Amino acid sequence: MKKGILVIVFLGIIAVLLHVPGVFADSCDPGHVWVPPHTTPDGVWINGFCRPVEKKGFLWVDGHSNPEGVWVPGYWKPIGPPPPGKVWVPGYLDPKGKWMEGYWRPHEVPGKAWMPGHYNRKGHWIPGHYR
């Protein structure tokens, strides 16, 4: 028991010294807020990160489970109508902790099906793509 506690304390000290991103609330830049790390309902660990408090023309939507029980990570949702024939693809946090901005994609691509982005079991985001 003592050995286990010592190992946990030692690993915590190493994480602080190495400044492991996404584990502790980094001091966010002014105008940013910390989104704490969390575990999705299916057990995938998502690192914490800093995001802007606001973004002109967008509204932040916190991560949540949709009605089908699938985890939807937090994202910036555009305010207002979409451009004709376009659908919003939310941004995501890449494996290195960098925020990748969302973008507008064509609603349909002939002969292709849209595969939505999702987290794999290692907590890495697999971006949405046409197949």
C-alpha cells in the first residue's frame, strides 16, 4: 500500500516537473478559460485545454452525450444561417493539445458518404472525412 502511494506521488511530481499538458490547469492566456480533462461515458480520457472565452460569430457548446449516448466534444458553433449547401464541421483538440479550427464542408459530395469525427480508444480525435 505504501509503495503504491509513493509511486503515485512520484508520478505526480514528475508530471508537474515535466509540465504534462492537459493534466493540470495551465495558466491560460488572458481571455481564455480552462476546459478541464474528463472521461467520456465510454471511458476515453480527454486532456484539458485552454480555449478563448469568446469567439466572434460563434457560441461555445460544452461536451455532452447526444441522445444516442455518443460523446460530442465541446466545440464552437456558428451563430446564424450556414452558407448555401454547406454544413459546419466542429473543431477538435489534436493529440498534441492544439485546437484545430472547425470549417464548412459541402453538404453532399456525389458518390461519397461523410464519416463523422470521433475519439478512438486512446483519446485521439479521428477527424471527419468523406469515404
